[in-house]
Amino acid sequence: MTATVSNFYYGAVTPVSAYLMACLGAALGLRCTTRSLRRPDRRAAWLALGAVAIGCGIWTMHFIAMIGFSVQGALVGYDTTKTLLSLVVAIVVVALGVFLVGYRGGSPLNLATAGTVTGLGVAAMHYLGMGAIHTNGTLHYDAVTVGLSVAIAIGAATAALWAAVSIHKLWSSLGAALVMGVAVTGMHYTGMAAVSVHLTGTSAVAQSSTSLLSFLLVMLAGPLAVLLIAAVIVMFDPDMMLGDDDFHPATPAAPYQAAGDHSAQPSRQYGSW
């Protein structure tokens, strides 16, 4: 028997919250990438923080949205190992894309390669997270809709990486983050539209909806804490609020002027993050 599936069990609360998390992760990732361009000596650290922020934002978006997922006539549970593995996948694939464009630049070839790898990884995170579901039925997917969700993931990832290396003004990057939130959340709900559940019998999940919600909230606590820490780092970094007019790519320079110039002063050095 095919069950009735809903992605909005709690109404608009879960999709709106999921969208905001996607926007937060994208905004932090964009600002961290901008900071990496200003500080080549800290580039790896800023790119890593940006990748973690974007990855956690995407993963948090997914599982906040999944709080609203329900199957009529069945209880839903999640495998802890697969759930955590999907978080690792999200961070790793985003890091691959961010480091590629961060070190090799935003040429069309680099963007296409990094965007494809990252988009496929984001889609893998989504469907791995779906594979963690336990219920008294089997999940089936419409191939065409799955393909559309993967295409959206690749397009969203490519656009995000382009924005990361091309947009430096604060308000422009915030606007880009809002657009990226739409794309990432849209990918999730497109993927969910591909799902149908065929019930196979009595529920084998000995878990109430309340305990399921508790499980997901516990899983979300870590990534949410990481996003909060990343936000604090970004907000208190003195260089983060600079726009394009203040942006001067760092170039190698001697710390002092040439010998014999008695007015030599140390070059400005920003503090670490």
C-alpha cells in the first residue's frame, strides 16, 4: 500500500527554518572565502572554516526540513551512523570545491569542475540522509525528479562557488546568500517530491514522534553550535565588514622598507582569526 507522505507536518515552521539555516551557512561561507583572499597566510584556515560553515548549513537545512517529514500510518526513525556520515560527506565535498576555487581561481573550468563535484556531493548527502530512514515500508524514488534535484544541486554549488570568489561587498554577499538559500532548499524539496513510501506491514520502529523529534534536535545541536562559533569569528574579525572599495589583494612584501630609509615602518599586519 502506498502511504500518504507529507513534508510539512508542522506547517511553514520547518521550511522557513531550513531556509534560514541554508542562508546562514552560505553567508558565513562567502565571508570566510572573502577573508581568505585578503589573508593568503591564513587562506587554508579561512577556507576550511567556510567549508565547514556551508556544509553544516546545508546539512542542518536538510534535517530541520526532515522534522516536517511524516508518513501516514508509519513511524519514522533514523540510523545514527548514516545520519552522522551524511554530515561528514556534506563538509568534505564542500571543502573540495571551496579549496579548488580558493587556490586555483574562478576560471570557468575550475568552477565547472568544483561545482559538479560539490553538487554531486550535496546530492549524495541528501540521499544518504534519506537512506538513514527506518520505517515499516520501502522508499521509492522517481528517477526524473531525482535527476532534477541533482541538476539543481550542481547549479547551486557552482553559483555558490562563483559568488565565493567573485562577490566581496558585504550586502552583495548577503544577497547572494539569500539566493543560495532558495537554491539549496529548493534542491531538498525537489528531492523529497521524488519520494513515495510503500508500507509493508506493522511498524517496526519502537519510537514515538516525540522521541524522533528529540533525536533530530540532538543531532542538530553540534552543527548549530559550529555555525554559532563561525558567526562569532566572522562578526568579530575586523576585516570582515570591508567592501570592494577597500579590498586590495594581498601581495608579498618585505616587512620593512628598503635599507637606508629611516622612516621605515612595519607593514600592517592583521591579527589572526
